Amino acid sequence: DRSIKIAPSILSADFANFGAEIEAIEAQGADWVHIDVMDGHFVPNLTFGPPAVAAFRKHVKTVMDVHLMIAPVDPYIDAFAKAGADIITAHVEAGPHIHRTLQAIRGAGCKAGVALNPGTPAEAIYPLMDLIDMVCVMTVNPGFGGQKFIHSCVEKVADIRNKIGDRPIHIEIDGGVDPTTAPLVAAAGADVLVAGSAVFKGGTVNTPDVYGANIQAI
Ligand code: DX5
Ligand code: ZN
């Protein structure tokens, strides 16, 4: 079903060749590029910050979908907006003022996303419907690629799709998406699928056609 967008996550890419990896996945059919920013505080891993994201921007021709797994979020919104993020997604669990954070993301000129961890109920984002362009439903506990899909999150996707109604809000699924789990979340109402290990597995930047085959298989 090609109405579904695929957003490969560069967390599973070669950390010594981000520019070439980004160009490879976009040439092979990626609709968006998912950038996982981790601070070693909100999640138990550490990736990259605004300077790296600004460098990635030079290679991204599609959509730069920046997933902030950081707390606090507000002090960094302007830096990621200036780095060229098209979408900035903040976690509802990252602090007490998600409503203000989402206003600040739009105020910085970016589309606003809100992410929910597997333990957070769908209702947590119901007050935010007028502030967001996307809901990111985590189907793994954030911090790492290659983890197992948490099936109990699928029901949450359907609930959110129902709540969204005809509002122009994307539902993005993040974590453990592969050819087996993708149909489950697509059927539940998701329209953007993040995939890291399922896209990059078995290939290298010198064999980009493997990435293309992996993307088509999802
Ligand atoms: C996890 C990240 C995900 C992850 C997805 O904290 O937010 O985007 O990179 O990787 P896979 O698709 O391998 O689960
Ligand atoms: Zn992510």
C-alpha cells in the first residue's frame, strides 16, 4: 500500500557515512529521513545534536523528520529549527509543559509532532490536537534500533486515528517496523512508518539496492 510513507531512521545507518547513507536511502525510495536525537538523559543512549543535524540537512532532499528523545526540549527547539528540521517531534513525557513546547516548535517555523512511549495512554495527547501535525506512536521503548515490536501499542494507533477524525494529522509508527508488523499498524490507521534496522539490514552504502529492496518489502 504505497499511500504509506516510509521514513528510514539513520540510527541504524553507518555513523561514519551519514551523508552518503542519506543520499542512498532517498535514491532508493525513502519518503522522509528520520533523525533520532538522543541525550543520554531522557533515553539511555546518546546520538547527535544540532551541528550534526545541520550537516545532514545538506544531504536531505525529502523531509527531515527530527525525533527529539531529549529532556528538557524547549532550550533546543530553535537550534534544531535553524539546523533545518522540517518536523520536530517532542515526547509528551519529556516535561510538564508539552502544550507550550508544541507552540514553540510551530513558532520556530517547523511542523510539530508529539511522541508517546509504550506506557503512555493515547488520551495524553487528546488536549493537543490543534497544536500538532503528527503523532508518533512508539512501538518500542526508545533508545535503540533493532528492538522487538510491542504489539500492545497497536490498539493505541486505532484509538488515535479515531480521535484525529478528518484533521490533517499524520500517525507515525516508530520502532520494530518490518514487513510483518507494518501491515498491522497500517490497518490500524498509521500513514508514516519509521524503519531503521528493517531498511539498513544486510546492506551498506556501497550496496544501496539492498536498501531499496528492504524499503519495498515493508
Ligand atoms: C528508537 C528510535 C527509532 C529506532 C527505530 O528510540 O526512535 O526511530 O531508530 O529503529 P528500528 O526500526 O530498528 O526499531
Ligand atoms: Zn525515532
